[in-house]
Amino acid sequence: MSVESILAEAESKMGKSIQHLEQELATIRTGRANPALIERVMVPYYGTPTPLNQLAQIAAPEPRLLVVQVYDRGQMGAVERAIRDAGMGLNPSNDGQVIRVPIPPLTEERRREYVKLVRQRAEEARVAVRNVRRDELHRIQQQERAGEIPEDHARRAGEQLQRITDSHIGRIDAIASRKEAEVMEVS
């Protein structure tokens, strides 16, 4: 495998770590309503845990309200229970047509907990990126020892891999600080 393909693979894997971080952070509550907040809530659908976004359409018509339009009206009670039991402090109400989920303002203490969670998720993403760097650097060194690439090429590839890693960690830091600001913003 060529050095270029190893670097391209490293960049791809690091990009996936960033995508995963963004998905994780979307589920962390801020002061305003966001459909991503509840779309992965698991609902028991005929005995099978199913993500809410497969059973209903979720919309945010107002900054502090989510509206859940359940496709199968017979499942409205199960959906309502699942949202209530998701541990997010949400109290949905069911009017027979749609489920309204008011998003209460966050307390200062809760905001700080969410900021800690954001930082923890960001650190997990940084570790994942560093693990990719370690694994790919190991592959480059193996090729060097096997005589497939010269020492100076391996050194340059290692430096390039470090630049890619630094760039991805910078993106993670930017995403995390943006989310922290969003969580701490009092509307």
C-alpha cells in the first residue's frame, strides 16, 4: 500500500470521527428546540426498539417546542412514554393528533453538566483521531522496515500525518467550543 493511500485512509477515518462527534453533540440539549434532540430516542415498536425518527416526523415550529407527528397513531402512547423516559427532562403532551414536546429553559447547573458532556465527547473524538494517527504511523514504519519505502519518505509521511491530525483536532476543538457556547447561551 502506498504512503498516499495510507494518508488518504487516515484522513477518511479522522473525518468519520468528526462526523460521529457532530451526531453525538446534536443530541445534547441546548436552550432551543432541535429535532435531533429526540430523533434517536428508542421506542418499543411491536416489541422491537426502534429510533423515533423511523416512527414519526419531528419538527421544531417554535424555538421552544418540538412537534412529533407519529405515522402509526396506535403508537402515540408508546412514543410519548419513550420521550418522557429518555432522561432528558422533557414532558410531552399528546392531543390525539400530534405530540407536543415543550423544551424548558435550562438551569445554570444543567448547562454546566452539558458543557462537561460536550468536553467529554470532544475528548473521545480527539482520542479516536490520535488512535488513527498511531495505527497509520505504525503501518508507515512497517513499510519502512520492510524496505518498501525509503527512510526520508517515511519521515515526510509521518510529518504529513501529524499535520492532518492537527487539522482534525483543530476542527474538533472548534466544533466543541461552538456547542459549548450554544449550551451556555441564555435565550
